[in-house]
Amino acid sequence: MSDTLFTKIINREIPAEIIYEDELSLAFKDINPQAPVHFLVIPKKPIATINDIESEDRELIGHLYLVAGTLASEMGFAEDGYRAVMNCNPHGGQTVYHLHLHVLAGKPLGWPPYQDKL
Ligand code: 5GP
């Protein structure tokens, strides 16, 4: 897949407020936050969408959730709660085609996340 904005963030070609990094993943604040806390956890491996996850990526995807949970504990909102979601393709609202886990927190979050009728 071709480079996206997020590959450029991984490579420090564009700036971002990075809050965590390890050999497999990066976490940084969302530029357009939808909650008092909103950051993204991404794999360094450029996977475009959930549909492109392969069997060999099992541990990597689990790792993204472990990072999200660890950061939630360290940042102090794990007990109050949060949402960790991935959007997929246009109907899911995906705009950047490099897999990312949204972590939203800091207030009670509405559900369902859409307002229109089925
Ligand atoms: P999606 O809509 O694909 O699920 O989420 C993409 C997210 O990336 C959006 O919440 C958007 O605000 C965020 N985003 C897009 N471009 C940038 C950027 O250049 N820097 C950062 N930090 N976030 C970005």
C-alpha cells in the first residue's frame, strides 16, 4: 500500500504529539479530538483497513489493544471508562487508510454513535 499521513508521522516527516512508541506501534493525539481525550494507536506495519488484517497480524492487533489499555491506566481514565474503536472504509467513517485504533475518553460517550435512522 502507498504511504499515508500516518507513515509520515511514524517517520517523523510530519509532526504529531506522540505519547507512546515501541517497536510495533505508535500512539499520538488526534489532530481533531472528538472527546476530552482522543488519541490513536497505530501499527508501524502499514495495514490499510480491518479487511486487510492477516493471520500473521493476530499478535500485532492484540498488541494495539494492550497499548490502549496500558495508556488508559497510566493516564488515569481506565476505571471511568473509554471507547477503543477502528473505523473501516467509507461507511465506517474511515478517512486515513492506515489501520488505527481510536481511544476516546474523558466524559460519558454517547451510544449509538450515529443519529440517523436505520
Ligand atoms: P478515521 O476517520 O480514518 O477513522 O480517523 C482518522 C483520524 O485521524 C481522524 O480522527 C483525524 O482527525 C486524524 N488525523 C488526520 N490527519 C491527522 C494528522 O495529520 N495528525 C493527527 N495527529 N491526526 C490526524
